[in-house]
Amino acid sequence: MTAPDPSVRAGRLAVDHVVDVAMSAWCYVLRPTRIELLTDPTDVEREVVAEHFAHLERLLAAGSLVVAGPSIAGADTFGIVILEGDEGEARQAMDEDPAVVRGVMTARLQPFRIALLRGRDD
């Protein structure tokens, strides 16, 4: 398998393509564009994060979201969204995420392999 080649586009990092592997899961990794989002968000940031959460709830209701959440680690904070589906569906979910659209967070899409899953593999 050839490693994905990330590229920068419109404030987002995205994998252009993956060769030789049909992935059934994808993840996008989110990072705040302003670290103060965690401790002193602006009114706009609060609004956008609420829209982001509603977006994730819609993905969950549609059955494509596996798990989503943040790692709260100061300057190393990131969020992860793991989706089942094809690359196009995952890219659309990322590109339509209000936090990405409105520039509150950057996102990078990459393939993800769910190796073990509670309830499925135990």
C-alpha cells in the first residue's frame, strides 16, 4: 500500500487518495485554530462548536459515525471523528463540518482500520 500524501487545501489537510486498499472506515482529525477555544472561546466559537456537535449527532443518527470526541491536552489537543463508509462520504462529512467550514478547526482526513471493537470482537 502506498502511503497517503496529505496536501493543504483551503485550511484543511486531506488525503488525496489511497492506492490498493478499499477502506471501510475513515477518520478526520480536528485541531483548533485558536488554542484559546478550549479555555476562553468567543461567542462565535461557542456557536460553531454547537453546530459541529449537531453535525456529529446527525452522522450518528445516519449510522455512519462510529465514535467522536476530543483529547484535551492543552496545546496538543485534537478531536477525532471515525466514520464507516467510503472516502467520498467521509470527505463530505469532513468538508461539511461547521467547525471546518467556519475555520474554527482544521481537519485532516485519513483511512482508518478498526482492528478491535468492543461488542464486535469480544
